[in-house]
Amino acid sequence: MTQSAISVENLSKRFLIGAAEERATTFYDAISSTMMAPLKRFQRLSQNAPSSEEFWALKDINFEVPEGEVVGIIGHNGAGKSTLLKILSRITEPTEGQIKIRGRVASLLEVGTGFHPELTGRENIYLNGSILGMSRTEIDANFDAIVDFSGIEQFLDTPFKRYSSGMGIRLAFAVAAHLDPEILIIDEVLAVGDAHFQRKCLGKMSEVAGSGRTVLFVSHNMAAVENLCNRAILLQHGQLTKEGPTSETIQTYMSCIDSDWDQAEAELPKQNGVKASVRITNEEGGDILAAGRPTIWTINLELDRPLADAEVGFRVMDHNGNSITTIYTMYQSTKHWRIEKKATIQVDWPDFNLSAGRYYVTFTVVDGQEVISSWEKSIVLDVSESDYFGTGRTMPAAFGCTLSKVDWKLVSQE
């Protein structure tokens, strides 16, 4: 019978907003705090103390992770994911409930966590390994692999404080992944680093998962979560609202996000001096977008400074963040514009060949070769079914994301 590597029972974490007292950091602070204690007690009794508000970052969380399982933890920003991982990593204590962990834990929560800024990269490998409970012999055995994976050999004897965020996360991930802990906890490692490093991380995590170690993986990259994890946990406002197969949990999460968005319309916040609004309609100007029917994409721009060589583009993605198609002036048109203050741009998409389903759109503004603004997944598209092929039947969304008109011929038969 498989044992539980992690068991979480009735876990809750409460913070007080508005009346948190700082801990004494010096002898003078400690004496002052002691002398002021009677006055503060009197203020609380007379109800003159500053008001405070309870905030439950986590409330009554229960789950188990068997040894060797890879579990994704997903949810919106502020859902409690990072708080949960900090409790599991013993960085902070729970307010209520308990956790049981079987095995050594390696955590990669933030760039630089467990690293001393004044020590070199070499010294920090040994420091972090020791914090993770590894012996010097174990660290020596993995040292070359850690350095090779991190790609920071040239800066190995440079103080960590001079590392860029990308260099720091590369070294931190390399240490956590190569020191063979029984449990690996990773929070948003793919949010930092270039595409090459992200592919290396995914490959290493797949290797770790296949080696029988237990992994908790937090990410907003739904494609990575679905590819790596066979089970996922959804947190919403500090509560566990869904636990089950990864694809089902992701679908629940995406449906919750979509309830806050308007269909095919977005007022985008100002970004680098560019404010934009985008509206996508059918050919009659309505909101219902049907597979194969023409669509009109209207962009309104307001600029703080002129764009000498303006280009715009849209990238359409599925619920996992996989790119389906891109429409971009740079590749599909010879047109580019000088825009002084305001402009309206219209894109006609006559053969709108997305199949029925839900999609997400990133809108980007470029000036020459420089990306000025990019609003990730700023628009949600609901595409309804239609008789795209003129056969009296519609193709289910499960058959793919795009529709293709082809000519079928029976060449021969016997």
C-alpha cells in the first residue's frame, strides 16, 4: 500500500490586517514594547485600539499526496497557493490544523530563498544543500551536475547579490532538483527565465516525476500543469474547491476565470503609455461569434507618445495557453502606421475557422522591432457551432480547435 508523503488536515492560516505589531528587533525595541504594553492593553479594553480585520488566507484545507505523485496546485493570484507552500516548507506556521510530511523537502518558492547575498554561487550551493538536509558528500556528488544545469559556471565565484533574477532562479532550481529530496515543492519557476531554460526545467521536472519522487507544482502555465501532473488541486479565496484529474480541475478553474470577463470585448489598462480597447463582433456587429462566419476586430488606441512604425497583433490560445493561431500586421500585411495620439484600427477575418469552444487572446502593440505593450489573455472568445461545411452537421469541439475545408474523392474501389 502506498504511503502518504504529505497529509494536510483542517489547515487554516489567519492574518490580521491593520493592527499587526512588529516584533522587537533590538534591545531598545524590546524595552519600549514592554513599557508600552499596559497602555496598549488599556486601549484594547477601552476599544480605542486601531481596528483590525481578520483575513483567512487558507481555511479548512484537507488533502493527501501519496508518495511518488505529481500534483499541480492552481488558482488565481491571492487564492492561497504560496501561503500553503510556505506552510508545507515550514517557513510559516499554520493558525489551525496540522500537516504530516514523510521525507526530506526541497522548496523553490522565490528567487534567492535560502541563498545568502554576500556568498558566492559556489558557497550558496553548499549552504542551500545543507539547509535541505544534505551532507557535504551528497552535495559534492551532485555539484558538477548542478553547475552544468544552471549554466552559471562563469559566475560561480561571484557574490549572489550580483546575479540577475534569471541567474538566481537557474541556480536555485538546479540545487533543488539535483539534491535528491523525497519531496520537491516548486512555485512558479517557469515565470522567470528564457524559453530555453523553461524547456530544461520542464524536462528536469518530468525526469524527477518519473523517478518516483513526490512533487507539488504551482504554476499559471496550464499546459505545463496538465503535461506534468496527473492530479490537481484548485484553491479559491483560501478554500479547496476542486480536487481531481488535472484536465477536469483546469476546466473548473478556467470557467471561474471566464465568469469575470466580457465576451469578446476588453478595456485594457494603460501599459507603457498605451491605452487600448478591443471589441470583436460578427459581420452584423453582434456579439455571437460562429465558427466559420466572418468577424471584425476593432482596436482603439490612445498614446502618451507617438509610435513611428506601429504594428499590432493578436495571438489566440486554448485553455492551456497553447497557441492556436496568430494574426499580425508584421507578417500578414505590408501596412504599418505612424500614430500620433489616437487611432482606430480594424481587422477583417472573413474565414473565421475556429471550431466551437472557448479561446483566449493576447493583444500586442509593437513600434518597429520594440514590443511596447502586451496584454496576456486579455480577451475571452466564445465561439458557437455552425454548419461550416454545409453538410447539415457541426463538428464537435473535441475534434480540434480549427476547421479546414477539404475536397474528398473516392479514387478507386474493388
